[in-house]
Amino acid sequence: MPTTTEAPPVRGAPCWVNLLVGDLSAAQSFYAAVLGWKFDDSGTLGEGFSVALADGRPVAGIGARSPFLAAPTVWTPYFASADVDETVDRIRERGATVAVGPIAVGEGRAAIASDRDGAVFGVWEGATPVWSSGADAPPWLELWTRDAFEAALFYGEVFSWPRPGPDGIDVAYEEEQVVARVAGRPMAVLSGGAVGSAPDPRIRPRWIVHFEVDDASRAAAQADRAGGETFPAPGVRASEYVVRDPEGALFTVAEGIGGSGSGG
């Protein structure tokens, strides 16, 4: 995580999104073309990691994947933990898989896991940038899963949802989705209907990272020109596209999504 403008994240809440790639320079060029990002390579995660900036604000991380690290090329949301070892134990106890870690990364510690349906997510222990999903520059997070209720039970047990108090997390069932909130603000939406055995990765269980843009069709066209591939999103918004980057990582570009609970 970058060290500038850091703060303790809310325990159990999404605190960052990250992508590990084979070719960091090519990935930076692609995301600069599609999302207009600039990159800061001076953070504390070490050589080969960069922080993406949107209007000068930290929004995501992109790192060069070690040939010795068996991590997938997927956009991965990280959830804050006070004790990554304890969280990893909870993940394993509930029948999910820990693929990487816990390992020391810069000034923090991290692990990468997949839930019982195969959706990849991360756990982070340490300070993070001032960042919260759904706010201006940061992305909106959605879990596309087989059963939203069952997924809510899993993540609730792992990350202590719901939880009262000053760092509380609320969980509500709204229009067949599960919405998790911090201080009344949506932090993640869990939506059912994914098909685990589907040959199309867009409809398999996964965490979806929605990046907000002013013009989704223009961003999609830029992605196509930059070597990616785009598809109309299967959700209800016409102004949203699924993008596959040149290394196969999926994300969406959408207009007016800050805090919306629909889509997928």
C-alpha cells in the first residue's frame, strides 16, 4: 500500500483493490489509456509495484507478479484485518481456500484466498490509503456469486458482519441482494445468479470491480484500441461494459455507479 495519506481501515471492510500482472509496463499503458490513470512507483511495496492515481488520489494497485507466486491475473479486493493469521484461520475453517500467505508486503501483511464458490479476494493487515469503495475515484465492489445469502454468511463469519460500534458494519437484504454498509454508506453488494461451471468467466462467481467513468462507451472503445476486449454488461445499466484486459483480467467501466446497488 502507498504510504502517503494513510489511515487505519475499517476492520472487515474493503480497503483496496490490486492487480498482479506479468508485464507491468504494458498494464500501466493499458489502464492509462482506458481510465486515464497516472502511476506512482515510489511506494513501500517495493520494486515492481505501483499505485494508480485518479485525479491525484490513490485508487488501485498494479504489481508485477513474481514467477514464484501462484496468484491469478484478476482484480482482487482486499478486506482489512487486525490479525491476518486469525482471518486466514477463519477462511480455512469455513471450507474456503488460501492460495497465498500470509506474507509480509511492504509495511503490512497480506493473504490471497478464494471463497467457497471460487471468488478471489485478499486480506490486508496494516495501514492503507484514504480510500473507500463507492467514493468518487475508488471503485464500486460487487460479488457475483451463486447464492448471495450463503455468501453473506461466509463473509460475515470471516470478517464479523454485521458489527455494531464506531467501526460497525451493517448488512441488509434489498431486492434479492445483500448490501454491506459502513456508517450508512454501501461498501459492497452481494448478488446471486452466478454459475460456477460456466465456460464464460464473466458469469462465474467473482468479485467485480466497477470503475466509474464519465463516458463508458468511450472507455470501452479505448480498451478495444489498447488491446483489450469489451462486452455489454449483463446488468440493468446500459452505460456499463465488461472489459477484459490484455492479460485476461476482467473489470467493468460504468457511469454513475457511486453507491448504486444494482448491476453485475
